[in-house]
Amino acid sequence: MAGTTHALGFGLAAMLAAASPASATDYIYGEYDGTCGPNLGCSLSIDAIKTGKTYKVTFETYVPKTYPQPPLCRVSGIATLHNGKVLVGEFGPGKPFEILKAKNSDMILGKTDNRPCGETIKMNGVFQMVGD
């Protein structure tokens, strides 16, 4: 019976991996949390659109004590993977960003100088994978 349960679990995992636009070796997609200023939390969501090439990136900032209230700011953009390690995209025209994978499972968001969420929200920084 235990062997049957494992076989079903492996079969389900294989089906889910096959159904996902991200490949099993795609280490970039996921949910990440960071800090964006005094008393501000932020999250970064990276979702694969096409296997290993194109991603939807969503940045949100919120006041942790009021979560799950609507975010103070939410911006999204499409990014493409360059050299297998850097996501490059825009949070709207003239609002570029880059995301680099750190040596651990963290992501580093940078080059967001045009501040699509306003002057007081610091978007650049390290984001830790949720559940890591």
C-alpha cells in the first residue's frame, strides 16, 4: 500500500510538472519577500509564461500590520531571461528592472531607478524565497 501511495504521488508530481509552463529545472519562478523601507514589506512574484524564456514579474508593497489589505503599490511587467541568469524587463515604459539570482535561492531586484511605486518605496534589494 505504501508503494502505491508513493507511485501515485510521483505520478501526480510528473503530471503537474508537465502541465506547468515552467520546466522542472526552472529555478527562477516563485514568490519572494523583502523590505522596502521603514515599516513596509514587499513581495516579488515571478511566473513563467514560456518555458525558460519569458516571465511575468509582479512587485507589491504593503504595511505588514494591515496585510491582507490591498497593497500600497502593485506593478507588473514582462521580463526575458538573458544568459540563463538575468531577468530583464520593464514595469511600464521607461521603468526598467533587472533581477539576478543570488548564490542561494534569493533574488536581487535592481535598476529600478525610475521608482514606479513612488519616491518613498525602495524597490531595489534582496528578496528571499517564501518557504525557503
